[in-house]
Amino acid sequence: MLLFELKKNSSTPLYEQLYASIKQAIIEANIPIGAKLPSKRKLAQFLAISQTTVELAYGQLLAEGYVSTKPRVGFFVEDLESIPLIDKPTTAPLQTEAPPAWRYSFHPGKIDSEHFPFSSWRKYAKDIFDESSKELLSLGDPQGELALRTEIAHYLYQSRGITCDAAQIVIGSGTEQLLPIIMRLLGDDAQFAVENPGYSALPRIHLQDVIPVSIDEDGLRVDELAQTNANVVYVTPSHQFPTGAVLSMKRRAKLLKWANEYDNRYIIEDDYDSEFRYIGKPIAALCGLDQNNKVIYMSTFTKSLMPSLRVAYVVLPPQLVQTYRRLFNYYSSTVPRFDQHILANFMRDGHFAKHLNRMRTIYRKKHDLLIEELQQYAPKIEVFGERAGMHLLIRLQHDETEQQLKQRALDAAIQIFTLSDYTSTKATSDSPTLLLGFGDLHETQIQKAVQALMDALHITKK
């Protein structure tokens, strides 16, 4: 008879305890292959438990293949080699590392979360989660909700100079999710070029090598691009990341001319950080200048609203819309329909425009304060890339490398990034360059944050 110690006061049900005990005995060969298990009635009497408990335990063993049954005969132990799943030995759980506790973070991707319009957003969220919105429980349009695509089209016309139809827009949960779709639309033979330095998910998701093209103070080197065999180029013309360069009008014309030379050439325009500009007039999107449907426009609400919203969009040229509908007619949007309608209503009633205007003022003040503090360390540091966006760059007169300086900041619990973090090829400059994001810094922190960073890097004021 099988003798197992069952704990009747345990939170684990008795049948689970019995099942686990018999299973372990089978695995350890304490019960031989082919052995008949005691009848449910006899085992229940022996262990002083109910027959139902034994029946549930045997049923689980039978379901997992540890035993087999013969009608009116009983349960028999199976050969373990025929069982597809064997319990693995218990191992220690993997240790998860807690995120660093930064004194100050100059992360270029962080936003100001203190001034988010929670009350307005909460109202629209409350209104949409109602029985009247029950149709949103079903799958929606593969391209995203028409209401949101319509609002995005209006916004692009008013703020970026882009004329497009809602039918050209596809909603996705991020550029990393939309890029594979674009890549499939352009075909397997597409050769991609990217800015160097630059930030693009293409090198991480593309199986073949992408072609790096240099950046200077006027943006992408179109003459260098023309010397490659690339037929698709990924650019951030309004605010190049990370250098902050703006693609000059002359370069824009040359880039559009390059794309028009062949039918299979396209420009992917990532309108990164375009909403926040501090010097000069707003820069129109490259897509707004395109007269031949050669620009695939992409943007997100990451910086303008919140990174966690996970809403991005792409404006496809008309000829690629038909290809999209043919290839992705089975597709389901990766952004929840409720979130799309909350955002659409938020934009429709003017709250998005109000929020952007407010944040432009706040970020401009932080931008100016940061530059004011940094200028006290000239000429040991040079500030550039400060015309737009939520970060700027400083070039240092320093004997140490970027990674050594980054480690100094890390030792002082200060988060920074370097230009080489975004460079595909080895940097040729002898001057280390750091990125300083200011979105997440409170205005009252900026002076102390700069002082702490300069102290960590052993840089003194002039």
C-alpha cells in the first residue's frame, strides 16, 4: 500500500498533495513501471481520505500520462520514456536587479511627468469605458480607429504642413512595431541606409546590414548616400537624433531628387522631437515638400504626451496603401481601441494642442536654464544641438574617453549618454561628447545637477 504523509491543515488541497506524492514516486522509480496502483476505495481507507480525493489525484496523473487505465481493472504506472514532459529539478529563481537609484538623470528619452493633464485624460477615459462603447470590445480596423486617424491627419496638416487622408495612416504601438511592416511593404530587395550617428530600430530588426551615412551640421550627407547602393534611407530631418542637426533646405531638395531618380527609392522620415523647437521658426516636415509620394512619414506621441501610451503612426504614400491592404488584411491593430478613442477625443476637443503649447513653454525654460548653467564652464565645454528637442550635447576638452567619463558619472549616480552610444562606426573625433536630456529634470534641480555632473567629471568653472 502507498504510504504518503498528507497535511490536512495545509492550504494545498489533499488531492494535489496526493497527486504530487505519487508522481514523485513514479519519477524516482519507487513505484515500478507497470505496477498497479491501489484501488480508489482501498487507498482512501488506508489514508483516511475520501474516494473523491483519490479520484481527482488519479485523474490528474492519467491526464499527464504518468499512469494509464484499463476499464474495470485499475490504474497502471506508465513508462516514463513515453511521457513527453518530465518535471525539471527545482532551481533557484533568477535574481532580478533593481533599477539604479539616480541622483540626477540626463536621459534624453524621459519627459516632464509633473505637468501631464491627468484630470482631462481621466475624464475621457471614464467617458469611454461605458456600456455605450461596447462595440469597442471587438477587433477594429487593421489600420487603427478612423476617429484617431482623422485627428492625426488634421494635426499633421495644421502643424507639420502635411496633406494626407486618414486612409493613408496606420496606427501601431511604436516605431519598432511599424518598421517591420514598412520593410515588408518595400520588399525583400530593399537596401536600407541610416544616419550615423543616429537612432533607428532598423539595425536591430533588419537581418541584413544597414548602410551608415555620415551626418554634419546640415544633416544627412546626401552626396555620401548617393555613392551607396541603398534605395531606402531612414532620416530624422527636423531634429536629427542625437546631434540636433536640421536637414538644410538644400539637402532636402537633393534628398527628394535622389528618391525621385528611381521608382523603388523611398525616404522614411521619422519626425522625432519635431514639436519642440527653441531657435528660429518651426521646420516643416520633409513629407510636406514631397510632390511624388516618395516619403513615408512616421511619428509618435512618446515625447508630446507620454512614452507609456505606445501610440505611433505612419503615413503611407497612396501606392503603398494598396499593398498594405493586400498584405495585412488579416492584421489586428496592436493599440487597444479604447486607448485610441481616448486619444482621439482628447485631440478633437483641443486638449492636445493646449498641452503641447504648455509643454513648449516649460521645456524652453528648462532648456535655457541648462544652457545658462553649462556656459559657466566654457571653454572647457562647448554646447551644441540646442535648437530643438529635449536634449542637447556638450563637447568636452578632456583627456579621458567618453566611456571613462560615463563611468565617472555612473559612480556619482548620475545618468548620462555619449555620442558613441548612437554611432555605428568608430568615432573619429578626439573630443568626448555627451548627451544631456532635460525633460525629466525639475527646474529647481538643473543647477545642482550640472554642478554634480561637472564635479564628477573634474571640470571647473571658468
